[in-house]
Amino acid sequence: LLGAKKWLEWRREIELLSDVAYFVLTTLSGYQTLGEEYVNIVQVDSTKKRVPSFLRRAAFISLHTVVPYYLEKGLLHLEHELQLEADGARTLQSNPALGFSSRTLIRNWIQRQVRELTEQQKKTALQIVYVLKQFIPLLHRLHLAVFYIHGTFYHLSKRIAGIRYVSGSIYCLKMISTAVFWLLLGCSMLQAEDQSIRSSYKFLGIISLFHLLLTISVQMYSFKQKQRARQEWKLHRSLALQKNMTKEKATGRHSRCTLCLEERRHTTATPCGHLFCWECITEWCNTR
């Protein structure tokens, strides 16, 4: 109704509002979600004998919707402010990912905190933000692998809140004392089926852990390569500034890198045929 620009500004807030509304009308109100109703499972607490309390369900909804939103926005704003401070530019460029409400609330508080930091603290904070942005997706992947191995707590928010699931049919049978025989028969059949399924998912969990370790190794190697490229880039820039003007004029425009506007060093060709410095194009590919 208001156009793509407004939708981009409010997209995360609309998603948050819809998620909160959905869980309030289902989980918080004591009803099953569509997925839970489809597979006939019921939420229970750690004792597996009672449904989760109202506070436990409210904690789960907050951890599942509100906390990730503010964590994502907080890290995004903090990184943006630290980069502005590092570049010496205080004019805020429009960024649709930041969102309108976040710009007015979160960013103002973060701006005040960043201004009180020293230069060394700002550099350290920027590194911490980078590590956190890389660590959070890896944490979710690790938790998913643990779920495949143990078969409980698909979401990290459910693990923190202590919310488990039981089959709706077993839960109803436990409430009926006259159905002991059918309960024992049904449980034995379900346990046999459950063991075969769990063995398959354990194998998937082990593969997921192995893949996660490979991903971490590749990211650490990439981080070291970026650090080395950044150091070589600084050295190259310092050497380039020491060149005299006559040599720069004699070089000509055809042998300059269009990224650093200096004479190309370790000339590298992209598939489209353009020529750049090796450090420039690798750094550009790593950040874009």
C-alpha cells in the first residue's frame, strides 16, 4: 500500500509483529500451533507431566522473537556507528535494513555509548561485533546438530525455556487409567519406531558437526588471509604515497587499478577481463 521503500524500512518490524501475534494467539493462549496440531504433539515442561506455565511460554516467545530482533538490530547499529567513527564521518547514510523504529530508539542509545569509548576500545568493539555476527549463525548450526543427535529442543529458545514435546495420543492415554494395556502396546511400538528414526538422525547430526568444523576452519583461514591482505595493502599504500609525481605521470592511466587508483601491483584479471591489484580485488570480493 505504501510502496517498496516503506516496506523495506518496516519489513523486520512487520515480521516481528506477525510472529508475536501468532505465538500469542496459539502458544501463550494454550493452543497448539498449526505445525504442532498437524503432527499431533503437545508442549510440556521438563517433567513431561504438565503443560508449560504461562511465564515459561512467555519466556519462550520472547526468546524466539523479540530477543533475536533486538540482538540483530543492536549489532547492526553498533557496527554502523563504529565504522562511521573509524571513517570520521558522522552523517548517517540511509540503510533500509536498520528500520525506522530502530533508528530512533536503538541507534540513539548506541551513539551515546560509542562516543564515550576511546579509539582502542572502538577497534576492539568492532572486532567483537564481527566475531558475534559470525558466531551466532554457527551457534544455531551447532544447536541443530545437537538436536539431530539427541532428538530434543529443535529451537534454542525452547532449550533455554525448557519446553519439550510429547505425542498427543500418548499424552491423552496417560490421562486415562483404563487404557493401560493399549498404552503399553502403543508405547512399545512407538519406541521401536523412534529408535530407528533416531539412529538415522544421529548420523545426520554427526555429519552436520563435521561440516560445521569444516566451515569454522575455512572461516578462520579466510580471516587470516584477509588480515594478511590488509597488512600488505597498508604496506603497498605507504609505498605508493612515497612515489614521486613524475613517475605517476609517466605510468599512465591504462596501468592503474580502478579500485585503489594506484599503479597495479600483482595484476589480476577477473573473468570479465578487467584488471585489478590482487589485494584490491580479493579484499573487494571478501567484503561484497
